[in-house]
Amino acid sequence: MRFLSLGPGEVAALLLLLLLLLFPAAAGAYQIRLATVIFMWAALAGSWNLLAGYAGAVDLGPVVYYGVGAFATAALMLRAHLPFLVSLVLAGGVAMVIAYAVGTPTLRLRGAYFAIGTLALAESAKQLALAWDRLTGIPLTGGSAGVSLPLSAGYLLFYYVMLALASLVTAAALWLGRSKFGYGLRAIGENDRLAEASGVNIHRLKRRVYVGSALLIAWTGGTAGYWLSYINASDFFGAGLTFQMVVMVLLGGLGTPFGPPLGALFLTLAAEILGTRFVYHYLIAIGVLIVAVSLFMPAGLAGVGRLLRSRRAGVQP
Amino acid sequence: MSILEVRALTKSFGSLVALDRVDLKLAEGEILGIIGPNGAGKSTLFNLIAGLERPSAGAVYYRGAAISGLTTDAVCRLGITKTFQIPQLFPRMSVLENVFVAGLYGKGVSLGPARYQAETWLEFVGLADKAAAAAETLSLPERRRLDLARVLATDARVLLLDENMAGLNQREVAASVALLRQVRDRGRSLMVIEHIMRAIADLADRVLVLNYGEKIAEGRPRDVMRDPAVIKAYLGEAYT
């Protein structure tokens, strides 16, 4: 088994990471902000991919941990006066505890029932967050008015935190591709009954990846909240975020380490470029693009290289 | 001492009693054939032993310890696992990876040894040349052999084989019988559900006959096949 030997994709990813670390020195504020958005989506889509792409569990409620991360980070900064990064780390712990408690029963649901259950959960979480202050008397979410955070330190901090999160998620996916844990998850994703009969404790493995994915999503949510300096429950628990993660993963390549960052890059740039040219109609164009990619590249953008290689191999005698 | 013991095992689905107070013992290194008409409770018996279903009453003992109530994966790691009547696989994994996963989790070894052992088991069942193929491309006889390699890789000591020869031609059945004898020689105890009487007569040390969830006969294959109750319930008059 290979542990430290790196494949060509991994070497390319490390070189890219090195370039991205130096990128702010050469780029303007707009490019840095745009790159930060891409990293944020790469981290979110990548976290969703860990559970759906490897263990085959389609979670339609990841946004719960995005919201929890944002509000917990904000509360720790505003009420406990902790520094941002300390608050962020602690908020991740809160999300993990909630994910453990929520995942234990819900991960026993299979297939479409898990998807429906988690979708309902996310909507409940949003309603709970909207009503929280009124119900409990503990100011946390600010109800429908939301919470404002102090204007932030500067965009470079967010560039590097989001880059770190996207890299961490991608590294986790690469690790799943070659570890015992990853093989167990893939077995569950392909045939959970058979995995169980082969000795895989499917509930424990699924819960572990669910909690890990919740941690990464919560950190991304906490960072996004401070970056935007204003958070409210309708946005941070909104199902739109979930569907954007799903679309990015499917565009990029489900169950692949580089699919989610590719999907995030593609969709964010497409929205940015088309959105400035066709302010009113760009969503139609994006819809057409999504349909085209899913029709002509069913394995996603990450599958294109493989497809071309096999085509080339096919024509050679 | 018997490696597996089943006492008064009962399973009802509503008013239907699928398995009715069945007792059995499996000796270490024994091959026990399970026969009976469709719906007699053979697969239910296997599912109860392997932890896929919970018994309504009665208990299963492995090396003297009660195991009823454990989950399937725990039962597998303890040492009992089953193949499926319709052979199951991880379709998009390679043939090697199918066996490899069973070693990683069923036996609990790390990546290196699991890979080496998976290769050895594929060699043993005659699938070494297919190791890199996607499992979903295998033919039915190959799928049955893969299923066997998988349960062997879990290192379970008791193997429950549910119609592992169904759909095979005569030559393949003979090869399968020879292979299962070798499995026994490697320290496994087997319970085998089978409809092919010649294979059962060749392979099994003892045979247990189920009918409507009840045990109606048990003994050496040749004796059981002469039993009037067995002929009436299952084999049919023409068989004698």
C-alpha cells in the first residue's frame, strides 16, 4: 500500500496549493475575494461529498451545521469576547456534538428516507433558529433581524482560512481514497447490507464521517459569518445553500476528491462572468450549462480526463 | 464440543410461523446440509443465526456463548457469516477490493495483509485472473465464487452458504463440491442450503430436513433420503 507516495493528481494539487498561497501577492482585492468564494464552496461541496460520494448517504440538511457554526462562532465572539479563531474552533465542537446526537438516529434511515429526513431537519432547524431568542429568552440568533458582527480584520484572513478549509476537505477525500476507513465507507455506499455482513459496523462508520463533515461545514459557516459580518437564520439555514453544494458536487464529480473544487470553480466563475454580462438572464444560462454538463459528462468534470484517456486508448490498435 | 448450537429457535411473522422450535448442533469441521421445500424456513434459519433477523424465541450459541441479539457485523467479526441466495457484491469495486474489504473489516487486518490475503483467496476460488475487473462484470458462477472468497476473507469459522450452487451446470457443481471440501479442510465448519441432492449427498456429513418451519428429519444423507417423511414432503416418490 502507498502511504507517502503521491500520484500525479496529488502532486499537481500540492503545486496548486503553493501557487494559491502566493496568489494574494500578485492579485487585486476583487480576485482575492472571488477566490475566497470559490474556496468556501469547495469546502462546503467537498464536505457534502465526503458523506454522499463515499458512503452513499444523500444528506439534504448539511446547512444545519453551516448555521450552527455561524451562530455559535458569533455568540462566542460577541458574548464571551473570544478571538475569532478560538470561537471558530469551539463552534466546530458544538456542531460535532449536535451532529453526533442527530446522526445517531437519522443515519439509520436508508436512501430517500434519509434525504427527506435531513431536509425536514434543516427546515426545522431554521424555524427553531428564527424563534430561538423569543422562545428561550437567551439572545443568540437575533430572530428574523439576525446578528451583526464587528467589521472584520481584512480580506486576507478569510482568503487563507477558506483556503485552509478547502485544502483540508480535499485532503480528507484523498485520504478516504486509500485508507481502511474509506474502503469501509465505499462498501457501505455500494451495498450496505453486504458491507454489514462482511463485518463493517455501518452505523459507526457513517456517524463518524457525518460528524467529521459537520465539523468542516461548521467551520466554513463560522468563517463565512464573520466575513459577511451579518448573519440571519433564513440565509444561513436556507435550503438553497444545500442545493448549491449538491449541484457543484454532481457537476464536478461525485465521490472524487477533485470533483467538488472543480464544480465550485466552474459554477462560481460561470455565475460571476455571466452575472455581470447578463444581469437579468444569467440564471437561465447557468441552468443550461448545468443540464449540458450532466448530459454530456455524467461522471462530472473530474471524469473528463479519464474519459479522454480511455477514448485515446480505444482508437490506438 | 459443537462450534454452533441452536436451541428451540422460532421466528414468526404475524400468524405465520416461519421457523418452529428448531434445534441443531454443528460440530467443528462438519458440513451440515439443510434441505426442504421452498418456504420451509431454510433461509430464515440462516438469517437468524447470522443476525440479519431477530428470533421470536430460542437462542443461538457460538462456542457456548449466546449470540442472539448481536448485529450482523458483530456476528461476522465473532466468526459466523453467510452468503446470499442472490449473490451480492460491491458492483463498482474491483473483484480484489470486494474480498479486500471483507478482510479489512471482517477479520480486522490492516491494508497490506488484507490485500495479500485477498489475492490468496481469489487464487483459491480460481478468480485470480479477474482480480482487477469490476465486480459487476462477473458471470453468475463467478459471482458465487467471489461470494465464497469474500466470506473466507472475513476469517469466519462458521460459513452459512445459501444455495451457493444454484444455476451452475453439472461440471461447475462438481468443482464447487470439491472446493467446499477444501474449505472444510482449512478449518471451517459449513452449513449448506442446497436443492441439488447429488451435491448434498456427496458433500454433507449430515443432513437436516425442514418442512413448514419444523425439523422433520436429521441424519446421514443416505438415511435421510430414504426416510418416508422426507420423500413425502420434499423429494417425491419418483426419487426412490
